[in-house]
Amino acid sequence: MDRFALRAANLLVGNEEGAAALECTVSGPQLVALHSCLVAISGSDFDPRINGEAAPTWTGIFLSAGDELTFAGRRSGARAYIAVGGGVAGDRWLGSVSTYMLAERGGMHGRLLAGGDVVSVAGEPSAPAVSGRRLGENLRPDYADHKLRAIAGPHIRRLDAAGRKTLFGSVFKVSRDADRMGYRLEGQGLDASGDELLSFGLVPGAIQVPRSGQPILLMADHQTAGGYPVVATVTSASMPVAAQLLPGNEVSFAEVSIEAALRMRAAQRAALDSLKS
Amino acid sequence: MRTHPLGDAALLAELGTRLDTALNTRTIALAAALKKRRDVRQAIAGYASVTVHFDPDQTTYDALTAAIKRLASKRPPMAEPGRLHRIPVVYDGPDMEAVAATLGLSPAKIAEIHARPIYRVFLVGFVPGWAYLGPLPDELELPRRHMPRTKVPAGSVAIAGRQSGIYPLATPGGWHLIGRTSVKLFLPDLDPPCLFRAGDRVKFFAAPA
């Protein structure tokens, strides 16, 4: 979900950016290192501990065999990421080790990790393993800023002036229907009605408006095609922030140009590249 | 041909807005041509549009729009008739009564009309195994449900607009459920993991409950 956090954690342990890692939603696991390894924890702060002592986040940390990595509790956000030097081993399906639970494929046999599972390392890190490498706070996404930047979408003209103001001005709440496919939002209704659309390919970040008028923000496991109007799309640089939202969180959308979105994307790219040296 | 931004790394190229076999054939050909480009990460053919994921480090929205316009003006190759699938349906879906009431037809008549045509697979997508079939006879045309369901059972046969489809997995969905089938559309250990491919043909027939 939070691609920035995944990429950063991988780079901090010397992996390729897209190596498989563990995504922890709302709470973290209790892990014991069976062999020494380099790990990095990124994304939201779940208060990680190593043998009970507070552990730094966004930092490469060396674990010795027998060390315990635990999480004392969520302090903010929705998802934390744990990368291990060499990457996490898992089932590969359609070219990816990602877990797709709907189809029960990928990752740990297409399911959540459970107590007693042994998580193996896939291979050797692509870069030399060095602990203590850190991504500075000013280079991380501002997860507390729930104003997501968005670009007007193919069906923005279906909203009248007041509707557009509601989309790019009012505050929505993430409803309980929120998962890796998407978040249903609650707020002032939007009217994007018109002729029925022929289904078309969708992208993560697309803001769909069904006839109920309550928008749906598509996330990582979104459907690949759909026929509801798409009034805007959250920028790639804001999607890591969107990935850290939980039901009950307030969220709003600020309209930006493609150029502004690409500048923010480039800044995130530069932050990640700073970890490659 | 018009394009619209879908965020900063994708665009929607609309070839038309009609549900039309010739338009769909051109759409599939355009998506195939776009997939060969280095600056394109993925091209997804819709009914009459292509969603293009591109690499903003290699191209821009404007440059790609110009390239798509050039490609779309080319004559597509002749399409061969797709494979024919025969799909048994038990017409007892949870929305059958409501659909019957809205359309002023009996459930038996709805089943008969639904099973009458040979449908074309216009696109494969939504979730693994899903195929958008059409055109649905206009006697059965209805808008999507006001509020999508959060979970539709796998195997549900559904209609919306001029389209029909089968839910291959238990997923959210906003279509009207008129029946169910035992045929498996999602085949996870095959590549591609779907029974249907764009351009295939589908014939439904009523099966006993």
C-alpha cells in the first residue's frame, strides 16, 4: 500500500526497492531472528522494540540470532513495513511475491502470516549490508497531513461548480469499508450522474463517484476496470499518505496540476535515491 | 480520440463512447501496440478506451497523447472470431425479483432474454477472471445499483447497462444479480489465469437449480 515506505525499508537494508517485505496493518508481529540479519522498519510508528528496548525506525538495524523484534503498540498511521536484507522469500504469482488474499496466491501461500510461521530470506542483498543507514525525517512523507493532492479526472465535468468545490474543499471521513482494494468515504454527497459509462481501466488513487454520491478512493488491490465516473486521481506522491489512513480518519483533496504532482514525485524519488549511495 | 489524465503516471485514451464490436477491436489493437512501447508500463483495453500506465521519467502526458493519436489512426489488423464458451446459469439471483419488478417482466422472461444472444467478451478485468460481456438486449438495460454491495458471491451472473458478467471471486460489486453458474472463470494456476479472453464469445443457457 505505502510504496514509499516499502522502497525506503528495502534500500535501507541494501535490497532492490521492490523486494518482498512484511506489511503490518494496525499492529506488528512478534519476531525472533533465527539467524543474524539486517532489518529496517518504516511507514507508521508502531513503537518497535528489540529485546524490549525502543528501536529506531527508517534505519537499518542489525539483529543477532535470538534477538526479538516486537511492537509495543500503534502510535500513528495504519501500516508499518519490515524489510530484511536479501528480501523475504515467498510464492511468486503473475510475476510478483505480493500476497493477494482474494485469490489465495503469492507471498506466504496467499494468506496472512500466522504464529509459528518461519519467514525465510530470499537471497543476498544487492548492495553491501550496512547497519545504521537512516532516512531523515524531512525526507519522509508527512503522514500527518491528510490533505491528499489530486489531479482532475476524466469525468470532472460531471460535477457542477458547487460539486467541484465539495470535492476539492470539503472534509471526508474514511468509512469502515476500507481495505487494500479501496476506501469508501463519507461526507457531503457528490452528484456525478449522467449517462452510464462503458467500463474502463482504473488506476490506484482514482476517486470514483457511484450514484450514492459517496466517493470511493481506489488503493493498491483495486479492481482493474470499472464504470463509475472518476472525478479525480490522487497523485503518486500522496498515495503513501493515503495508504496510512484508517476508518474514522478525516481526509480532504487539494487540486494540483500534473506539473506540481511530478515535482512532488521527483522529490520523493530523490529522497529514495539518497539511500542508494 | 480524446485523452484525459489519470493522475501523474497514467492516462485514459477514449476512442469512443459506444458499445460497439468494431470500436472494441480497434481498442484491443491500440492497447497491444502501446504495450510494445518502452515508456508504457501497462495498457489496459476497456470497451472503447485504453488506460495507459506510463513512466513519467521517459515521457509526458502531452507527448504520449500525440503518439497515441498517431497509433489510433492506423487501420487495425483483421480480428479472428474468438472461442465460443457455453455457460449454464441457474436464474435465481437475489436481485431477480427486483429486476423483474423494475422492468415489468417475469423472471422466466428475463432468463429467456438473457440467454438469447451470443455475447462478445469486450474486456477482461475488474478482478481476476471477470469478463465484461455484451451487448445485453436493450429490454434488460438498467443502471448499476445505487449502492454497490460490499460482497457478491463467486459465480453470480449479473447485468448492468448493456453489459452482463460473472463474478469469479467474492468481491464488492454494483451489478444486478440475476443468476449463478458453477463454471470456474478464475484459473489461478494458468497464465493468463482467466477462462475468457477479450474477443471470445459466450452463450448462456438456463440450467435447473
